[in-house]
Amino acid sequence: MLCARLAQLERRGELPAHHALALRSLCHKLLARRTAAIERDPPAAKQLPPHKRLCHAAPACGLPVGNLTSQFFANVYLNALDQFVKHTLKVRHYVRDVDDFVLLGDSPAQLRAWQAQIADFLQNTLRLKLRDDTRLQACAQGIDFLGYVVFAQHRRIRTRVVTHCRDKLQHWYAQHQHRCLRPSDVAQLQALLGSYWGHFTHAKSVRLRRQLFEHMPWLKHLFNLGVDGSLYLKSPQRWQLARHRAVRQFLKPEGENL
């Protein structure tokens, strides 16, 4: 696909020959690297599901995941799907993000017909297939898409994301509950909460954030929660966390013996 497009631009005089050659060479280096050269940590790679490991892909198939080129080349490859859905099937409401996509229709029969046609197109044109968990459901139930459950008027956080947040907070607390905290410890927790809070703010989640603080009361000794669910770090001090109680102490300089 890329070579055909570059050749087309070259014929039109829109791309100099040496630029087209450089782009073809760069794309080839990015796409045709040996798996052994990509896996920097083989033991960690083995923890991935087999279908996500590049070494299990068919010859000349698959993209190295973990850098922005994988998303870019996926969008290049699936552009053909976009054109098919919009111009052949004439689907009005269609959203795709890399390999996740949603179609909205007026009837279950229409959606099932589109699903069958898309499955055939992917198999015959792109040598791809839909995942087994592709499902049909009413919009009133919410659409699980990109980390959120999307409704007509609002979004909610996916249950799995909330579970991961709870687990990571509990893990942090278990590691620090019998220690006097240093600024770096609190900064680590602040970064963890900040990443989840950034995700939560794009959904209807003020009640959820309050519930997290109620279920983990030790958080209140380190942070204040605003009326709108915003997170504020309390003044830097030293804390000893134990049995959900905090004893306030003054911070010593970083690196000083405890």
C-alpha cells in the first residue's frame, strides 16, 4: 500500500524520487525488523498472550507494538476499512481508533448485515478477522469503548479500570504503611493518582472519586478532595501510616538516616 502510494505521488511530480526512495527504505526498516531485535526483555515478553506476540504472527505479518509507528501503520492499513464502511456500506455513524471501532444503526438486522459484510471484507481484502467478543447491544446499555462506557449524555469509567486503580493504591499502601514517608514516596503516589484522575475527569466520576477516598481513609491524610473531585496534595510533611491512622511528623532531608 505504501509503495503504491509513494509511486503515485512520484508519477504526479508531487514527491521527488530520492524522497520516495528514502521513505520506502525507512518504512521497510520499521516494518521488516526481526523479532529478536525488537524483544529487549524476552522473559517479560513471554507474559504477553500468544496472539499479541510478534514471534507468533504469520510470516510477513504483524506490527511491533510499543511505539507510535504501530498506531500510524495500523491506521494506514485500516484506511481501506474506513473507505469501505463509509463509501460502500454508507454507514453514517462510524468511529474507529486504531483497531477498535463502533457502528451505530437503526435496527439490529442492519447492524448484523454490516457485521457480516465487514467480516468478509477484512478476511478477503486485509487478511484480518473480527474478534470473537464483537457484540450487538442497545445504546441505552452504554458502549464500552477506549476505557469508558459511553452513553448518549455522559461517560462512565470501565469497571476494570476502577479495579486496577484500587489494586495499585492498595499495593502502594501495603508497601508504605509501616514506613515514614519521604517526599519521593508521596510523589510516586501523587503521580499514580494523577494518572487515574486525569482519566476519570473525562467521565461522570465525582461520586466514584469520593468513594475511593471513603474506602481508603488513609488517602485523606495526604490529599484533599475538592467538591468537584479535584485532588490537592497537603503540605509536605512526614507521615507514619499504620492501621489507617496517621501520625504527623516533620520531614527530614532526603537521604538522612531514619
